[in-house]
Amino acid sequence: MSAVFETAAGVDLRQRGNRERLARMIVALFDHWGLAPADQALLLGLSPDSRATVARYRKGEPLADSADLLARAGHLLGIHKALRILFPHDADLAYRWVGTPNRRFDDRMPLEIMKRGYEGILAVRRYLDFERGR
């Protein structure tokens, strides 16, 4: 089985129900982060004009069975988890963090870095994983 289609917890993402749950988690995360629909689409690897696709996820449709999309979703949830670990007593700060300029990113917001594509998402996740390990 491909590593992309099975999570570390052994959840098979080829199953529609699991992708539906993942879609709900991603939509909730985007709401917590306060992201515009175009930014939500970009983070999922979609065109900024693909807001209708994100709206379908919001209505309960499962994430597409796409390795790229599922990997992005996994990394976005990993970023969320790292932020909750780094800021355990301040959920508001954890949710605001992606929209706050950061010296590590040359005073740009982590969201700006993530909107550059898959590599940007990975850069933010690697940074947070490093900070967690300190």
C-alpha cells in the first residue's frame, strides 16, 4: 500500500469515509486559520478559482483520491498539530501563527510561504518540527 494512502495510524485514505473525515478536519482548520477561499484552494494544490471544489468539501464531499492533495492535507494537519504542541495553553496564538510575520521566514507570514506550493508547506512543517524537537 502506498504510504500516501495510509496514515501513520493505519487509516486507509482510499476509503471514501476516511477522506470525508479528512475533508471536515481540513475545512475546520482553514476556518480556525481564517483563510480566504482562494488561499484554501491554493494550499490544497488547486487553482485559486477552484473555490467551488473547496465549497463541496465544506458540504461534506470527501477529498479527492489524489496523492498530491492527500499529502498536502496531511502536512497541513501536521502543521496544526505542531502548533498545538508548541502553544498548548494558547489556541488563539496557534491559530493566528500562520498569519503572523515570522523572522524565520524573513518577516513574511508562514501562510505566504505555504501558498508557494508543496515545497512551501514542507518548509513550514520542517521548521515547526525542528522547533518542537528543541
